Amino acid sequence: MDSQLVNQLFKQLFRHHPACQSQKHLRQLAAATAHNGHRVQQHHSRHQRRPYSSQRRGASSPVGDESQWQQRAKLLNQDMTEEYKRAPMVTAAELWGRKQRPRRVKMLLRDFIEDSLYNPNYGYFSKQVTIFTPGEPFDFPALHDETEFQNVLSERYVEFEDKLDEVAPSDTRQLWYTPTELFRPYYGEAIARYLVANYKLTTYPYHDLIIYEMGAGRGTLMLNILDYIRDMDPDVYARTQYKVIEISDSLAKVQSSTLMRSAAGRGHLNKVEIINQSIFDWTQPVPSPCFFLAFEVFDNFAHDAIRYDLATEQPMQAVVLISESNDFFEFYSPVLDPVAARYFRVRDAATGGRYKVPYPTTKLGKWVSSIKPFSSPMSEPEYIPTRLMQFFDVLSKYFPAHRLLTSDFHSLPDAVPGVNAPIVQTRYQRRPVPVTTPLVHQGYFDIMFPTDFRVSELVYRAITGKLSRVMSHEEFMRSWAYLEETETQSGENPLLKWYKNASVMYTV
């Protein structure tokens, strides 16, 4: 549905203290989410336009030189150029201690996304997210087929949220699940088999089995891996250390409580360390060989948006202006900041210049694009994974002997327009509300990107100097899972059929 409509409604909902929220506003948002068809499409055609600014050809300036910024006023009723010039440039790091969402500032899109997702006071992962757990593991061999599994999952999902509402009702609860939770403990046991087998092939018995996990959710994967190693290979378990790196204060507390919930979990306490900080703040060298796990982490790394001048193919970087009224405006700079500029250099070197771009590259394609009526002189946005590149930098600098194991989505449906574009959505009254831009009310929307594993693998190799391999989620699970444990009576196997749009990358 139209993103400006939803954003305006959310701003009305959360401008004041939750106790003062208007039921009229709640009904408005419910109506908007329920009727996102023809009427909303008409609203989209009238109002949903992205302003951007462009520079006269031949000019150049650093990001801080406001004289080179121009807003395309014909795409917007309100000219924000002067407010843009006056607004100070800020970063997500500078906003980290703020308790209120910023106004009258501008920032790179990656900082806007990082602040929206991770700010400790109003960020999505800090305040909004609840991770579903189905209770007892599913007994897949007792289920007739995948349809019955879906029905049982839906029932448990509703029961789980009903119990949450009994304690604290919420129309805006952000509830989602992970493969670790759905296929507990079998998913984690497959990962554990991979870890133990590769540990024994490489550094055992000369080094301990040191495992780092970034973004551990509820701590379920950690618990399943440690349970498996303890039960199946006590000698390896005696050498095992498990360290969680968690940026969210609330999730770090959940992970600690997961360990304390049972006697079996408490038995792992001397094996586990939960480090409550961002991986991007890491400064301690880890020279020992270690495995580094990152499952469904890349998709929430902040990206920069780049548009290209269709005549010159010059890249221009997105900057977000947040106005006094808390509206968002997108400007584009012809001068890339050092991080985005470095990403382009690394990607070009790693791929030999072979990657997808959002503009035509042939003479015919350029000619067709140029004669289209009402065509923009700028391309659709390309979202570049600058934060992912910085993560690879951290691995290379501080974890030189690491072996990475990561899984994430290589494609996502219903993404916003652009290359490598994200899904942006929230949840209201237990229904998903997708929108068409990442410029949304900070903290109430998930912004999730696909990972181009072909390019990302080459960038990883270029930065770390390590070899790696990419395979499908299904292929990895066929190699390491006991498939009979997740196979239904019909022969269907949800562990293999679900997450068809996910890939696994690991260091070899």
C-alpha cells in the first residue's frame, strides 16, 4: 500500500504517549491496511513521488557543500532546498544516545536505516520485535503433509500472540519467526554437525572450538548447538566456547533467560559469553581460529541508495532530510562519501566490473530510455551493501583466523522499486502492512534487503583473502541435516521446501 499514507498515520499514532493514542487514528490505520486496493492506488498516483536533487553537469563538491544541491521542485509541491541547506548532517552513531527521533537534520540513507532499526531508544530491534517460538518442537513424522504443518503452525502462532495480548495488548506488535525456531532442534543440530566436522578436520585438538554468533535472536540456535555437541561429542564439548555478539539490550536479556530456563541450559553457563555490543564497535583482536555464525543478519544491514544520471552514468548518493514536521525528503549528491566510494572500488576490482546496474548499458537501451515520455533523467535506485562491506572489514581486521558461516535471502518478493531493493513493512492488528519506500517512521518498520551472494562472495574474498563457497539452503540441509526428522508422512519436507529463496555461504 502507499507508504506516505501509512507513514502519516503512524506519525499520528506515535506522536504522543501511547496512553494518549486516538482510537480514531487506530481506525484510520486499520481501514488503510484493509483497503489497500483501488482507492489506495489512486492516492499513490496523486501523491507518492520521490523528490531528488541533481547537480548541473560538470560541477563537483564535497557532501558538505550545500551550494551544489538542487531539489527537483516539479516533483514536490513544497520546495525543501533552503531547509536542506540549513539542516546539519548527522550519523546514526551521533543519534545513538537520543531518546527522541531527530528533526531538522539530514543524514545518508544508510544512517537513516541504521538509526531506524538499531537505535537503542526507538529502533525496531530495540523496542518492537518479538520472536515467535512454537513451544514444543514439531513432530514432523506425525504430520500428514506440509499443509497440516502450516495449519498447526498457524494455530500455535495465534495461541502465542493471544497469550502476549493477555499480558500486554498491542496493535503494533512486530512478531516474526526464524528457521531456527520453526525447525528446532533439527536446524541447529545440522549447524552443529557442520561445525564439529570442520573443527575436527582443521584445528582439533590443537585449538578450542570457539564459536561466535552475531544476532542470536532468542538464543535458540546457541542452545541447540551446545546441546548437540554435549550429547554427541563430549570431548569436543569440553573444548567449546560460545560467544554471542548482540546489539539489542532486550534480546541479550532474552538470550540470558533462555540459558537459565532449564537445567540443561544452565549447564552451558560456563561455556557461554553474551557480549552486548555492535559488531561494528569491535576493537579486540581474536587471533585464535574460530567459527563466525551470522544467520539472517545481512538482510538488516544498512544500505546506501545510489541513482545514476542516465546521460553520464554518474552515481549519486541518497541523503535523507527530516523536516521540522517529521516528513522525509530524499536528495541525491553527485559526490560519494568515502564508504560508498570505496564499495564501488572494491566491487569493481572483485567482480571485474560484472554486476547488475539499474540503467540500460547498450546503445539501443539508452536510446529507448531517452525517448520515453515523462522519463526521469535519473535511474531507479540501486541499494549497495556498504554495511556488509564494513562487516567483512571487521572480520578481516579482528578475526583473521575466522571461518564464516552465514545464511540469508538471495531474493525477496514485493520489494520496493530498485536493484537489490528491500522489503519495507510493519504489522498492524496482526496483518502485514507493506510500503513502497524505506523512508518510514523510525522503529516501526522492518527494512530487509536481499543479498546478492555472487557479488557479496567476491567482495568477501577480496577483503579477507579467504576462499568461500555458496550453496542453496536446501543443498546445505541435505548435506548436514537428518532429513527423516523433518519429513512428513506424504514425503514432503518443510525444512527443504521452505526458504527456497535463501542461500548459505561459508569459508572453505
